[in-house]
Amino acid sequence: MSNPSKLPIEETSSAQVHFELLPQSASLSQSLSLPDTIKLLTEEGTKAFKLREYETAVLKYEEASQLAELHYGRSKEFADVLFNYGRALIENSIYQSSVLGDNTLEKRIALEIQEG
């Protein structure tokens, strides 16, 4: 029986994720377990973040956070991935606005950090 809506079937556990729900890079490594896939995506996101490739980091952390929520629920593991995703989103936003010559956001964030 197919699942045309691509929504998880309620009878399955969180560990039994259908491959059509997995992000593209995760489905490339179907031989990895779900926790290993999450770890791999997180490592790839961290590498991209360190290289200041924030857009790539955002995509990797986004995929990792989606899978982590499915597998771990709202636990510490999910929180760690979500925190990294948030950092990458902020840095990407700052980078994108500075590339366009608008560093207003960067100045505002720096001011908030100094005040708080």
C-alpha cells in the first residue's frame, strides 16, 4: 500500500523512517543507520561552518535537525543539532547582508552582544 501524502505512517516507530521522507543527502547513505546519518550530516555542517560556507552549513544542519527530531524527539541530541542550525542561520544571514553591502544586521547583533 503506497503512501501518496508522504506523511509518516502512524504505526511505525520513530526509528523506522521511510526513505522518501529522508533528505537527499541522507538517502545517498542508505547503508548508514539513522544516528550515523545524523552524525555525518552534523559533521558536514560543522566543516562547512568552519570554512564559512554558511549556506551549506544551514542545509546540512537543517537535514540533521529534521532527522534528529524524528529519531530522538525533543531530547538533548535534538537540541544540540538545532542550536548548530540556529547559529548557521544567523551567520548566513549576517554574511548575506554584508555581501550586499548592508551590515546593519551585523552592527545590531554586535551591539546586542555588548549590551547583554
